Amino acid sequence: MKFLSTGNAVYNLNYQLVIITRGRKNILNKDMIDYFKEVVSNIINKNGGELIFVTGEPDWIRIIFEISPTISLTKLVNVIKGTSSRMLRKKFHIVSKNNRWVLWDCSYLILSQSIQNEEEEISTYIMNQGNKTKPPHES
């Protein structure tokens, strides 16, 4: 395990972020996911972090990244979603009626990376998007 440090904190913080396309539309392809990876890598690097892993399907993307505790996760997620949406729409000419296309759903899942296997929770979250069910942590 590697530790990083700021002026007053030693940390090892890895996060998983899952974002879903608006309306679970099957929009993404391999080229788009690869471009998303470039865009997000730049964003995370500019914030002093490191992109570790990216995977996706036509209607969702999952990333794992490391970031300092001084960075606001909410703001970072908003930058990732806003910038990647704009860049993907521009590069791949994604448009909709009225040119008011929003690529990502407003919700997202963010988890701290742990040793435990979280695949089931992530899969449950992805599968339940668009349904009126509770998130996986609620019973």
C-alpha cells in the first residue's frame, strides 16, 4: 500500500465513481469510453490525483481514482460529469432535440475503495437506475 501526503495529512484514498447515461440510453461505444478516459485523466491529474481504472458499457461508466483529501468529491464529480459531457458531445456530435442534450444522469454512485468486494453493490446500483427502488445500502 502506498501513502501520499499533503502538508499535514498522510493518506491513501481511492474512490470508485459510477455514472449513468441520462435515461439509461445506450450511447457509449469503445471510442467514446477511451476518449472519456483521456478527459477524466486530465481532470484528475490537474487536481493532483491519479486515474487508476476505467470501464464501461453503452449506458454507464465506472472509474477508480486516487485523490487528495483536500479535494471536494462533490465538486470533482460535477467537473468530471460536466466536462466529459461537453467534450464527448462535441467530439462525437451527440445532439438531441433542441440541442439541450445532457449526457449523464444527475445521480451518481461514489464509494471509497476498500479491500472488500463491492461488485455486488455496484451491479445493484447500475441495474436499479431508472427504477423506483432504494439504493443498495438501504433496506
